[in-house]
Amino acid sequence: MKIEVNLYATLSRYIPDGSKGTTHTVDVKEGTTVSELLKQLGVPAESAKLIFLDGMHSNGDTVLKDGNRLGVFPPVGGG
């Protein structure tokens, strides 16, 4: 299955070399969860604060499906 992964802000460093911008297409096995994919990419669990799957808020337990678009944001601070 192919999943489009977008890692934003400080998480973009986990996008494999050779990818353009913040987006990368990943091949995963059926039954893979969001958390398993992020672990495969080396993204620390505590660094993935906001997770969106096909534009909808999601969590790490969600099972991915072919063609999903995953967007992950780190914790944000400011004032």
C-alpha cells in the first residue's frame, strides 16, 4: 500500500533523503497503524502531537488504507 506522508515543522527532518519538501510516499503492509508508520520513519511518539488522516483528526491506533494522506505536526508553542 502507498501512503502519502507529510511531516511538518521540526518533524520534516524525518523525511528520507531524496524527497521534496515535507512530503514522502511510503510503502507499508496492510494492517499498519499510524504509530507503526511513524516509528518506521524514526519519528519519536512524543513528537507527533497533531495527526491528520485524509484531512480528519486521527490518532496513532488508526489502521492505514491504500492511498491515505497522513499529516503530522509537532507540539507548537507561542504566545
